[in-house]
Amino acid sequence: MFFAQAQGLEQDFTFKKSMELLNSADALFAEKKYLEAEKLYLQAIDENADNMEAYSSLALTYKKLGDENKSLSYYDMCVQTVERGNEHMNSNKSLLMDRAIKAASYYNAG
């Protein structure tokens, strides 16, 4: 149980770090500092390979930089990330119907 909790905390930290990098990159993108934004988007993806927003934003960055090949590649990676997330959710769909798990979820939610 402790290992699972520690792993969950690590995932929370990497998700938070990835989103912080994404937000900083978005600010640079808004200022049209595309090369600087590119670096942070890549770091956001390194922190959390499931950050579909980082892939999408990076694809748009490459489009602004005129690199259509990289742009299309990162849009494709974004779609793949969404598909992986959907597969994961669908594989756990049965848990949503389990009354004991549902009851525990409501209890834990307060």
C-alpha cells in the first residue's frame, strides 16, 4: 500500500511540474517567443508523456515556426495520447459499475 501511495505522489508531482512548464510555455507562446516555448513544451512532455495539451501546443508552435513535418508529427502524438487515455478509461469501466468501489469513492469524496 505504501508503495502505491508513494507512486501516486510521484505521479502527482510530475503532473504538476508538467503543467507548470506548460503554463510557462503558453505564456512565451503568447508573446511569440516560439523557440523558448518549444523548449518548455518538450520539458513538459519529458515530465509527463501523457500531457496531451503539451503535444498539441508544441505542434502549433512548430506550425508557427514553419516546420510542418514536426507539427504533424506532434499532432499525431497528441492523438495517440488521447487514444491511450481512452483505452485506459475503457479498461477500467467495469470499476464504475462495482457498487463497493462506487460506495468507497463517494465515502472518500466526503
